[in-house]
Amino acid sequence: MTEIVVPTLGESVSTATVARWLKQAGEQVAADEPLVELETDKVTVEVNAPSAGVIESIAADTGAEVSPGAVLGVIGAGNGAAKAAPKAKAAAPAAAPAQPKAEAPASAPAPQPKVETPRPPSGPVAVPGGHAPLPAAAKMMAEKGVTAEQIGNGSAKGGRIAKGDVIDFLSRAPAQQPQQAPAGARAPRALEEGEERVKMTRLRRTIAARLKEAQNTAAMLTTFNEVDMGAAMALRTEYRDAFEKKHGVRLGFMSFFVKACVAALKEFPAVNAEIDGEDVVYKNFVHMGIAVGGPNGLVVPVLRHADRMGFAEIEKTIGQFGKRARDGQLKLEELAGGSFTITNGGIYGSLMSTPILNPPQSGILGMHKIQERPMVVGGKVEVRPMMYLALSYDHRIVDGKEAVSFLVRVKEGVEDPRRLMLDI
């Protein structure tokens, strides 16, 4: 007998919702075959069979909230049909032996037909052309007797109804008794004409909590510089076609910044370290987090051992991260363990910003829009493609001199890409 358990869910993820079972009790399964999907704040996780056998029981139904290490079900050895039959037999009550009908006395009143009282639907009713609720939302809707038609489109991906949408509907429904706010909590204000109240999604609540944690915990400062992108752009233009033909991937600017940050982190290891209690943990590797936009918000997949990667491998991996983020297919292990982060607000048109740390990391680099500006070069004014850079850092562990020097090294590496290729 083997237990099916909830795997480790990654940094800052403590619970998940059982989205759906791909196999049912009594079915034969092979080792490593997907059994159940779990939904977290960040991604959907597939739990595979730890061994071959038959699913003897399911301990966590669809919609249940589970934590790492919790038992989802049990796999036993044997034939699937043999295991399924006893369960079905036990579930069905034994039929009573047929009794001979007795003639009713003439004076006895004729039996009245039993009238069934119509029941409200026990679960969410799908709207024609509408969107199905997520498991946690479906469970609450069933408990409260709410239909999908009453709620309409939800705030989750594809317009699906999330649990927050149900809570928001119940808070606005006049037939529902208002819920008591926790002691000390700020009561929601009355809405004015033209306003609409929408419950924060689980992912957005998690992002808000993490960012607030960074502000409350770290002594966060930001230092700025600017980089002339002329040399990197010229090199990219010269070798773009040959690079793509050989490696099957486009040469972007992110690989230049990853390589420049790796070189700078080796010189200033405190920017790549973290505080753990009263200790500083230094890392002899670079796990580079790359912030990418997904359908449900910003996620930060990690280039593990970016210090061992070449330009082509960096570009390929980042491209794969971007595609899987858009498709919602990133794995939890790909979002965990970063030691430093790069975020590029320039793709959205940002000219300058102050990025917020990704705890427990001590540094994050913000890239921005490339914009032509007049610059003095060799005593003459020239129009150059410039980008502002921002480094936010934890001043508890990184001194101002280290932070400024780190950003200067990144600037020098990007402005002279030959330094990156020669590792100097």
C-alpha cells in the first residue's frame, strides 16, 4: 500500500485546492501516471502515481484544501476490476427479498401517491455560454445554493468563477445575512454610483502580502544608473541571423543583462546572499529569477545555475518560461530557489521605476525602456540609445558602496559585451 501525498508546493505556498481527479477509486494506474491536479496561488500542479497498482481510496475530494504532506489517497497492489467490484457492491444496499403482496381490506383507504418537493440545485448550475466555477468556488456555491447564472462571469482566467467571486456575491445579495467583520477589521465602505467592488484573486492577495512583507522586513533602498545600449544593439544586429540559424532562438537583450549580473554577483557576493535569522547565507551559485507576465499576474521562474549558461541556453530557457507562463504550465519547482531577480518594465513602456525585493533575496535589477537621448560622448553631443537601470537592495546586508559598484559593473558589461564573452 502506497500513500499519494501532496508534494512540496514551493516558497510562500502553504495550501492548494484539489482541482480534479484524473483517476478514480478502483482504477488501475501505472507508476508516474498523472492522478490528480492541484491548484495553488501560482500554478496548477500534477501529482503523479508514486507506484503502479490500484487506487484503493481517495481521501481528498475535488474542492478540498490540502497542505504539503497531506494524504490524497492510497494505491494498493492488485487488479483494478477486482478492487472496484467490492466497493460498488458495498455501496449499493442489499435488496430485500420479494414478499407476496397482501390483499388490502375493502375498508382500508387507498394509498396516497408520494409527492416529491422540488429541491434547489445542490451544485452550481452552468450558464449557457458561461464559465464553470473553480473547485473551491463550486464547493461554496453548492453549500450556499448559489448558481453560476446568478454570479455571471468570474474574475479567474477565462472568466471562470473564483471563490472570491462567490464571497463577493453573497456579500451583495440582499437575501443573504451580512457577515460579521473580524474585530478591528476595516468595514467595507459604501459604493458610490459608477463604482464596482471585485474580490481580490488568491494570486493577487499573495502578491500583495509578499510585497508588503518585503517592505516591512527589509531595509530597502534603490540606486540608479544608465547604460548606453549602442554596443549591445550593434552586436545583436550583426549576429542576430547567424545566432538564430545556429541555435534556433532569437538573440535578445535579456541574455546580456543576465551575463552582466552573473559577473557582478561574483564580484559582490552580498547582493546574491540572504539573511537567515542572525546569519548571512552566501551562495556559491547564481539562480537568476526572471520576472514574466502570466494570465493571472507576475511570476518569477528561476534560471538555475545561470552562472553556467551561455547566451543561447539563457535565451532558450527564458523563451520557454514565457510560453509556459502564458499557458499557465509553469511548475512549482521552476518558481523556487532564486537568489537574485531581474525584472523588465521596459517591455510595457516604463522609463524608470523602483522594483521591490523578492524575499528573501537581497537584490533585484530593474530594466527599462530604451530611449534615444542626447549624450556627451568625447566632448560632442550625440544621440544615443539609453536605458535607465535601477537596483533595489536590502541595506541590512548590502552597503551602499557595494550596491553602486555592482550596478556600475552591470553597466560596464552591457556597454562592452566583449567583457562578458571574455569573462573579464
